[in-house]
Amino acid sequence: MEDIMTITPLGSGQEVGRSCHLLTFRSTTILLDCGIHPGYDGMAGLPFFDRVDPEQVDVLLITHFHLDHAASLPYFTERTGFKGRIFMTHPTKAVIRLLLGDYLKLMMMKKGSGGADKDDNQDVLYTEADLQSCVDKIELIDYHQTIDLNLPSGLKFHALNAGHVLGAAMFFIEVGGRSVLYTGDYSMEEDRHLMAAELPKYHASPDLLIVESTYGVQVHASRAEREARFTGTIERIVTGGGRCLIPVFALGRAQELLLILDEYWQEHPHLQSIPIYYASKMASRALRVYQTYANMMNARIRAQMDLGNPFHFSHIRNLKSIDVNNFDDRGPSVVFASPGMLQSGVSRQLFDRWAGDPKNGVMLAGYAVEHTLAKEIMSQPKEVVTLEGRRQPLNCLVDYVSFSAHVDFVQNRDFITSVNPRNIILVHGAKEEMGRLKGALMLHYNKLPENKRPTIAMPPNEVDVKLIFTRRRSAKVMGKLAEAPPREGDPVRGILVTQQNSSKIVAPEDLSTYTPLRVGSVSSRLHVPFVGKIETLRLFLNEMFRGVDESTADFTG
């Protein structure tokens, strides 16, 4: 008998953004992540939810708090009829409440300012009540904790540390006797506050690996080189009298960059008169979350927590609110502002204000998604369009240094090789980068015998990948029957018990020891008139029941 596992990207299929993957197998439906595309507004940025029946989804697993992996969650849970369960780690839930609350305000701001049709609610995906109701439904999972949903398919899963951001998780899923590892976004490099992702220790060779391909075949420069370029470029801008804008998302890479720059200012006294601002309404709340979960960070941060608060910065000022029109930006300064893609908000307002001055600079420190201003300015166009719709020259410096905490090609290839999957599906990458990665992996695996090479797929959104598995037929002999293990070909007499996806054979007297079942007996008396010889009756009963006890009884009266 054959089973078919179907995997369908509802987002991030040959693109970066709106990560969401539908997995169905043996009557079980799983949704992996539930993000939005930062390059589109409203409904246009949602995953392709019309490909899924929300009422059939058993469980929704969120890998981390970034908007492109989690921001459509309240829409899906509150507006579609979804009745399943939702799991994520403790830090992810804590941060999601902050980030999605801020994202909701941004949607309302766009609608109110005319950025969307004021009579069109499609651009406001959910309400504050929807968000709170969604958050109330979220269940928590710790790293290495196994959750068993007690479904007929035997669905269970556990979370592994993925690096990337605080609380990010990979999910190792077991369903229908098969295994799937979904990486989400992951990093194999320890940084100033996070540990690197971990390898699955006890589950080698999953049947399927769903893995990110953000950087394709690119290889990162060393961390020391990237930090030197990041701090050096900022120093050149501000010592030249300019203002440096660093667009970031309020939580995630921002905390890593703040640690780097605060340390650099501490080591260079001549810079300490130049202010660094962290412009975010969530700044203080975000840092409190990071302090709360410092025990989930690396040894460096845990050691610093014994001495003080590593997120209490000496040279960085938090700005809970900033009126760009009245912001005193005379003289050099560094401003961290969200959002990271420059689509709207404070980062976009400051960019529009500063882009025309050649003394100023923009330092992009994360992956820039297609169809966003951040991606557009990386090609250094002569002009850009402001939020108000006017064209202005782009005279400021634009530089890019990757601190996005995604694996490069070498790290990704080595991880995939160590995991040793039987099938690979590439997600979360531009089509060209993904294609180059697929080609490089195929070349890598061509060294192996053909029967040991994994299949590699890179489906676009809404295109199914179907994996066919032969249903395994095996049973474990237990108890008294296992005292003398049978040789191959020997018959085994016992009771076959199948529960979820495992089978066992036990002797009747061992049934209560190894299963929740009990042996019972039924006695009954049946009076059947029979006209014929008793020898004939005895013959038929023996043939039917293979043994008949005879007794005489008086049934009269």
C-alpha cells in the first residue's frame, strides 16, 4: 500500500516573504508558518489561503516572530474558520504580541493617511480584538519538548533551536510513520547574543527536509570583516558630518546591531559625542523581553547577566516616539528606525528627509525583499519616489552588509549533508538564487550512488510536491514471545495490536502488560433443536471450531 505526502507552498515558494507551507499526510493537515509579504499591502500580501480548507488544519507551527513568518496569523485564526491548535516558543509568543500590535497600528495609519482606500477594509487584515483572541489560543513549546496530539496518524513534533532570532525554532515532525524537518529561517553562526542552530541528534535521515535557500550559493564574508565594514562605514559618515540611517525591524537583528555599535562607541571615545538613537515605540518593551529570556541566549550574554544587564546600553538612547518633522537632526547622528524594508513608518520618513544630502548614508544590514524600497536603493538609482509621491535625487551613500542571520551556501550545504534527508524541498528564496542552490546541491550529490541521492524540488507558490511512500509493514514481538526470538520464516502465534503507526505481537497473557487492552471471555448457552445423529453433529462442530467439549445436561424444566 502507498501513502502520498503533499507539500504546497502557500507563500515563499520561489520568493522571500509570506512563509506558509501546507503539509498533508495520512488524514493529517499541518500548516508551517503564517506570514505576510512585506512588499505588498493588505490582502495582496497574504499567503494563498484559498488553497487550504482552514477547518481541516490540525496544527499550525510558527518558527519565529518575524512578520514574513507570523503576521497573517490573526487573520487566519480569526477570519477563516480555523479550529486547530497553534504552537510556538515562549519568546516568540512574547514578541509576536508586540510586533503584531505595532503592525496593526501601521495598517491603520496607512488607511487613515490615504495610503489605502479609506473605505476599503481589505488593507486592515484584523482588529485588536482579533489579535488578542489569536494570542490567547497560542500554546507554548520548549526546545526539545515533544508534543503528541494523539491523532490517528500519530502526529508528534518537537522544537530545536534555530539561531536566527530569539526563540526561533526548527520543527521535527513525525506523522504517519514518516519524518519531516522544517528549518524555517536558521543560522549556523553564533553571534553576540544568540547560539547557532543545532543539528537533530537522534533523528538522522528524515524522509523530508524543508529548508530555506535565502542566499542561494552566496558565501558570507567572515563575521569580523562584516563588523569592521559596518562600523567603519558608519564612522566615515558621522565623522564627515552626516547622518546615518539604519533601517531595522524593531526586534531581531536590531538587538545584535545595537550590541555591536554600543561596544564600538565604547572603544572609540572620539565618537561618544555623536548620538545613537533607537527610534521605536516598542524599544523599552522589546529590551525587557530580551532581558526576560536571556537564559535562552549564548554563554556570553548569560555571563554578562550575572554582572549586569547587557541590554542596558551606554551610548544608545531609546526614542519611544519621534516626530520626524520636528526632530532636531542638526549635526551627525546614527538612527536605528523601523521598518527594515523602508516601506513606511519612521525609517521611510527619515530616508525621504535625508536621501538628498551626499553627507548622509543608509546602512542596510538585513536581507532586502523584492518589491521594497530597501531592495530598490541597493542598485543605486539616481532618483527615488517619496511617500508623498514626489521624485527626489538619491545622493546619500547606500551600503549593504549582511547581518540577517541566514545560512550561506557552505553552511546550508553542510547542514543538509549532516541531516542526510531522503527528499529536499527548497523554500524562502528568490527563484534565481534557489535555482543556483538546487544546481549546486545536485552537483554535490552526484558523487553518491544514484540510489543514495535525495530528490530536490523548488516549487513555486500553489504548486504541489507529492512524495510517495510505501506503507511500512512491521511488528515488534514483545513479552513471552520475545524470550526465544523467532528465526526468519518461523510462524509467530499471538495477538497483533496496531495503535497509530506501530504494531506489536504479544501472547494473550501479556496483552494487559504491553497494551491498554485486557483479555476477556464470554460464556453463553444456546439451545438448538437438532434432528439427526449425534455423530454427524460432532463432525460438523469439530470442523468448524477445531475442538469441541462434550457434556450432558438436563435442560428440562
